[in-house]
Amino acid sequence: QVQLVESGGGLVQPGGSLRLSCVASGFTFSNYGMYWYRQAPGKERELVAFITNSGSSTNYADSVKDRFTISRDNAKNTVYLQMTSLKPEDTAVYYCTVRVRLVRSWGQGTQVTVSS
């Protein structure tokens, strides 16, 4: 079955950087676009970034554009989210997700806290 395991979260000061990773298994990774979502306390889960299966195209939420970069390594079945210039409002649990044969699967999430 599809498994997604995120890592790389933590506590960082405003203006800092983090790189999240998501290792995928249970499906042919190179065939599917991948997404990063986030959910802050008391808020709905929101789309952060998307990357096509080949990595040739990406999209970002306006709130993270020019600060976050999504990338992937199909040889390692891994998708990344490089986050820079972090702000307190980026504090959330970050999830990677994929939709395989119309079923969306989620990882367990990784907590990112931006605070001084």
C-alpha cells in the first residue's frame, strides 16, 4: 500500500530555513505528481506546493511563492520542500500527499514551528 513518511520539521527562528523530505513507497513514484499541504492549529489544511511527476513543472500557494521550493528525486522516491525566509505564520504540520488511482494518501506529517 501507499506509504509516505515525512521528516525534517523542527523549531526555527523567523527568517530561518528548513528542508522537509517525504519518502514514498507502495507505488511507482515517478508516475505521479506530488503535493505538500500544511495545517495550522484551528485552520483548514491548505495546499502549499505541487510538482509534476517528472519535476518539470511546479505550483505554489501565493503565501509561500518565492520562499519555498518543491523538488523531487525519482531515483530516491523522495519529494522535498525547501523553506526559506520562514515566518511565524508558516507554523503548521506539513504533509506530503499523492493521489493514486483516485485514492488520496497522506503521510503522518512533520511539525514546523517558527518562533523566536
